[in-house]
Amino acid sequence: ELKCELASSAMQQVHLGTLHTGEESRKTVTLINRSRRALDLDLTDAAAMLAPSQVELSLSKTAGGVVPHTTLRPREAVEVTFAFRPTRRVHAFSTEVISVLSSRVRPLLIVHGACQAMEVRLETEAVPFGPVVLNSRATRRLNLENNGDIGTNFQWASEGLGEHFTIAPLSGYIGPNEDVAFEVMFAPTQLSRDLFARPLLKIEGQPVALPLSLSGMCVDAEAQDKPIVFRARVRERATQSVPIKNTALSTWTVKPVIGNGQWEGDEVMEIAAGETKSYTITYRPLTMTTAEAPHVGSIFFPLPDGRAVLHNLEGHSDPPASAGTVTVECAAQTRKTILLKVDNWLKTMQRFSVAVERAGVEDGAVTLKGHDFVDVPPNQSREYALLFHAYKEGTTNADVTFTNEKTGEYIKYAVVAKATPAAVVSTIPLAATVRQLVMHAVDVENPLETSVTFTVACDATDVTVPPTIEVGAGTTAVLQLGWRPLVVGSQPERSATLTLSAPELGGFAHRLLLRASPAVDTRTLHFRAGLGASQSQSFRFTSFLRGTAPAVYKCAIKGGADFELDAKDVSVPPADGSTGNEVTVEVRFEPSKLGKLTDTLTVSHPEGGEYICNLVGLGDEPGRHGPIAIKSGGNVSVPFKNVLAASVEFVASCSPATMFTVAKPKETIAARKPSAFSIAFKPVEGAGAPGGEVRGQLTVVANAPEAVTGSATP
């Protein structure tokens, strides 16, 4: 079981405090490996998640402490340091630090912090009013933004407004993260092409006042009867042309004035004498419109001859098109970071809320998530990190929408995340002696909120696993696998695959590295018998070979001169489970000479393995046989076998020789071959015991060297 813990439960919440720019806060926690094996600790993704908040993460074990990746031995500890050195305002954050322990994702702790700063500014430094008819008025809204954490007072210097411009309110208070809307009014009272003012906005606590440029024209022109109508998707472009004719005899330089920032065009146009030239107006809306409230603007052409051309502009802005389709691919049970570019098209900071909408039924085995908000500076872009993780292979389709909740403007991406078949989860080395059982525990994790039943299988027949294992919701179970090698094999090491699969989570593959060593359980059977006699004993072994049909083991004795088998083949039924079946092989010892005799019994099967037993026998001198009854005047055939391992001449003699005689006193008998001696009995009157019984003795002596008989004497 993976067990890597913080030294104290109090370390689960790391508070870096609320700082101001230029200050620094450092906190250190201690992480201890309480597992029985070494763990690979990777905090690379955690460091990336903390970087936007200007928090640096480092480990005490790594070179320089800056690479958040190391290996912890059992009971080894490492210090994790969080350094917070903000150089700008940072919103209050609570970031969960996720650790990767030997390819498994585990939550570690939560880091809190913030940086407070003043950040007050006008949304724009210039408000152009364009042409305004004499004795009328035009109004523009101007926002004062406080993106900081500290409120302050403000005051306009009214002397800089002049007689044609007014601003309301002139003073007030703006709180942190608030906007104040000013109403700027242009009411010209005299015809003029160049009316302007330069008021200053003083901010308490801010040494430099904020400048504002106000400009406008007072004209006596009337707009054309019909407005010029535009239609485009928001943040896309549409163009129209306006013809201007030069009726003079010299070249005109005309500076058009566009009222409303949703339209743009060239600042200057040159028109040759007598020429009619088209001026291109581009509609690039930054906000969406409705049918009832389109964008309204104007374009004013002050002509050098004192005339003017005024057109009203009407723009219809449709919802944006998709920002694109992002397709990624990674192996199941691994994590993939999807980066989505978020643009800010405004001159002010925008905060976007993030919504991830998956197509189809929600699958608990798939994770597709990121932060709930993303802040993008004015006219810049940020890459938003979306984390994808799937336990099983498949394709996840989702829409990721970034919405400015104040304006309703949004950016939408289509995301296609493909999970390919999973790679090997882990490599498990197993080593065992032949016929010895070794066990190993495998952790099986269920991240879902319902229990899951895994089907277990292994492609190695000598590895035993349960057919299924049930893991409760959000828990980890332990799978016990056993390996009992039966043969060493031609290779010193072989591999097998352990597979756990469930419909809810897909398949998990573990690679087994199996190394078997020769058996050391060689046994010995001891025998003792006299020449001409024999002794039988049983050799017992356990067959662990499984299957569907009986297995036939081959039995063989290396020498075969003094030891014999009752059967050379033995049939064994398939083993059931890990206990195996006990098998008996009968061995008979019949010595061929005196003294110690040895041999080797081998019982083998190509898949069931090899069993070896040392055979040790002691050959004793032959014992007495008989009595053999012979009638007076009769004869009898006494059976005899040459038990020696060579053809030998035997000499037979009887005593008393006066009554017992051997028909053939000398005979050469082949090795291990039977024969017989014919004995005749003719009693001598007066000899023998009362009742007429006569006792005699037959002696057979081998005429052979010591190498054959095992004895220096006959």
C-alpha cells in the first residue's frame, strides 16, 4: 500500500498570508514515506498550478531544490518549501497541491495566500466625441476601475474641463474591485472643428494624476437619410464603402471622424482633384447586440471646402463562432494537460468564468476540469490549463466556454479528448525456487462513488489469482497473487501480464517479471538387502500441474543395475488449487554386489517439472535358504540366480559329500540370469539323526574378482 504522509495533520493547510508587493513569505512542510518500498514523488504539475499565483515550490532532496521530482526510500522524509514573492496583485487563492506517487494521483495539501495592491485607472485616456451639431449634446460613459484591494478617494480638476465639457460626479470614493461610471457630456455652443479639454483626475495615495483627453467638433451638418448597415459576428469584421468626391481643382486631405469605437478606418484619405474615392469603414464589434439595440455610430467627413458629409452607422453583432476544435490523445490512466488560448480584446482586465459541458452521459471514470475562473490582462492572452484523465479508453467530447459575466461576451472551444489503451501500470518482479509458492499483494483502487467488480486474469498458467475482486466506492482493495514455478525454463527470466478489467474503469495491466531457480529439495531413499534378496520403498512427490487432462510423468533410474521401477510412467490427475496431488513411485533394490550402491531416480514432465531422488543401497552377504526336502534316493532341482552384474562361473559343493552330490559342480551363468543346481541324496546306513533325517548343506561360490562381487574373499 502506498503511504506517503505529511509529518503533521496541521501541515494540510499552508497559509502564506496576505502580503503587499515586495514582501515575501515562506512555509515548509515535511513529507514522509511510510510505505515499505521506495516511492517516486512528482510535484511538477503542482508547481505549474502554483506558478500563476507567484508561488514557487521546491524539494530539499533535489539538486538546488528546484526540481519537484525525487524518489523517497522507506521511512525517508523530504521537505517541501513554498515561497510566495508577489510582484503584482494576486487574488486570494486556495490551490490544492496534487502529488503523483509512483504514477498515482493523491491530494497532498492546500496552499492559501493573497497580495493586496492599489490599481486604479481609467478605462481609456481619450474620449473623442466626433462631430456634434451646434446647441445639441452628446454623452459618453467613462469607467474608473479599481482592480486592486485598497479603496481610495478621487477628485476631478474641474478647471481643465473648459466651457464645452462636463463630468459627473466630480469626486467620490471607489472601493476595491469596484467600478465608478462617469458621465462625460459634450455640449458645444459655437461652431468649431477642434474643441478639446485636458482634465486631470487626482487619486488619493497615487502620486501621479490620471490624464484624460476630450475632443469634439461642432458642426452644422445633417446626416444622410439612410444609415449604413453592417452585420458581423462579434470580434470579426465587416466592411462598407462611402464615396467622397473632390469637386475642387486641388488635392484634398480629409481626416474622417468616426463616432463609436465599434467602427474603424484610415485616419487620412487623399483625394485627387475631380476624383471620387471610396472610403472603407470596418465594423469590428467587441460586444454582441440584439435586434432592438444595435450598435449606433456615425462617420463625419469634414471637407476642405467647408462642407461636411455625415453618415449614421448601424451595426448588428451576432454571437461568436467557435474558437476552434482542440483534439488531444493520451493513454488511459495517464493525465494530459490541454492548453486553451483565451484572448482579451478589451483595454481593461477581463475575468472569465469557465464552464465545461460534456456531451452525453457523465462518466465518473473520466476527469475533465480546470479552474473556475481565469483573469486576462488588457489586450493580452492567457493559456488556460484543462486537465484530462480517463481510466478507460474512449473519446470525450466537451464544450469549454469562457464567459465575461458582466458583459455576457464569451469564447467557446470544442474539445475532443481521446484515451488510447492504457500502458502497463506497474512492473512486479517475482523470484522463487521451483515448486515453492511466492505471494505478492497488488493494490486495486476504485475512484468511483459506487463499488466496482474487477475481472482478474493472467496469461501465465503457473500464476494463481482470484477470478474477480470487488472494490468498494472510493476505496483500495488488495489482490493476492501467487506464483509457483514448476520448471526453470530456457530463459533466466520470463514475463507475463496480469490484467484487471471492469466495464466502469476499463483495463489495468501489470507486467510480471518471473525468475525461477532450480529446486533444492533433492531427497534420498536408503535400502538394505542381502545378495539374492530385494527391498521395495515408495518415493512420494506432489504434482502441481493444472489443466483439464491427466499428466503422465516419466520415471527413470540413471544406472538401473541395482534399482528397478515397477512402472516407468505414472498418470496424475490435474491439480486443483495450490495444494497439488501426491504421487507414489515404487522402487525395488536388488543388490548386485556387496557394499554401498548408489543411483538416481528422476521423475519428469515437460511442464510439471523434474523431481530427483538419490538412491542409496547397502548390499549384505547372502542369507541362508531352505530347508529343501529330498527323499532318499531322489534328487531335487534347487533354483539359483546370478545376481551379479557380470557373467560368472559358480562352483557348487554339498556336505556331507558322502550323501549329497551336485550333478554339475561348475556352471557359468550370465549376469542377472536364473539357473538351477540338481542335488541327489543317497543316505549312508547308520548316519543321520533318529527318525532317519539327514541334514546337509549346499554352498555356491562365485569364482569372480572383487570388482564384481564387492568382496575380497569368495
